[in-house]
Amino acid sequence: MIPIIRNEFFHTFKSFKSIAIVLFFTLTSFLTATYLANHPELLGDVGNDSAYTSSIKFLIFFLGFLFVFAVSHDIINREIDYQTIRLLVSKTSRFNIIAGKFIGSFLFWVYSTSISFLIVSLYAKSWFFLDYLTVITVLFFITCFNVLLSTVLTRPSMTMFAGILLGILCPVLGFWAAFSNNWYLLPFKYLLPYYYVVESGRYLVVPFLLGLLFLTASYFMFTRRDL
């Protein structure tokens, strides 16, 4: 599994889109932290240090699906499309393939997000643990969902189109459902992470469990597929 994790991590990192996203994250975090450090009055009289992480949370909550899909929409199906999946299956188990690719991709996002949080923490002289945990949980959910999507759809062109569509719709429907009681929005309310992010606290465990459910579904679908 370790070679798969390492290969997926560096494969993700080597693309132009990934480098651009990391630089965008870093630059946005740096500019936000610098601006707030130079204008402390914006934090309020009693202080509102979470404002330092507002740019990171905005990027992940509203653009996280698009970012992950843009970089890794073909995380599983590219192996099928390139016909390299049989070589992988001959060398390791299907569980290791699913788990290794997920971990490698997720570690890339943990790395990118951690750099951004480190920058704002140095300026704020404080570590924003709850904000960091919330962002990592959302990224965990999105990465798991991306693996499932790439397992269900067997062609990279299909996941690219679906990724763009879902990357736009998921944040809109998710936040709308989080603040609405309309019955037709209930599936989006409870299957997307935004309601649990708004509630925060112990509710953050739910997106984590949903992500594990997506990974489990991906594994069983992958094991039954004729390669």
C-alpha cells in the first residue's frame, strides 16, 4: 500500500493544477493574515481570531469540491482507462488500491491546508484547532466522495464533467439545505457536510462517518468489477 500512497501523493503534486491550487491557498492565507495583522481593529474590541482563517474556510467550503475534482477526478478510473489496473491488481489487493489512492490524495490536501493554517497561526500567534479540524473533516468527506465517483464512473471524461457540475451544485445545495427546513432539501442537508459544519462540535463526526461509508461502497464496487 505504501508505494501506492507515495505514487498518488506525488502524482497529485506534480500536476500544474495542484501547484496552482497550493500557491493560491498559500498566497490567500498570507494576504489575509498580513492584512488582519496590520488592521487589528477589524478583529473587534474583544478579538475575533477566527477571522484569520476565514479565507481558508471560504475556499474549502465553497470551492473544495471543485478543487478536489479538478485535481483527482480520475483517481481510480484513469488506471482502468490506461489499462494499468490489471498490473496493480496483480501486485496488490483491491483494498490496498482503494485505500492507498485515497490516503495519497487526502495527504496532499492535508499538506496544502496545513501550510495555510501554519501561515495564519504564525501571524495570529494562535493555533485554530477547531477550524483546522473542520476543514480537514470537509476535505476528508470530499476526497472519499471523489473516490466513489471515480469508481462509479469508468471514464475520466465522465468524472471531469460530473466533477464540474457537482463542484458547483454541492456547495449551493448544501448551504441552502443547512439553513432550510424544506422537505425536498433533506437529502442534501444530511448527505453533504455543510449542515454538520454549521452545527459544529460533535456533529463533525458525521461527515467523517459518511466518508468512510463512501470508501466502503467504493471498495465493494471495485471488488465486483471485472477488470
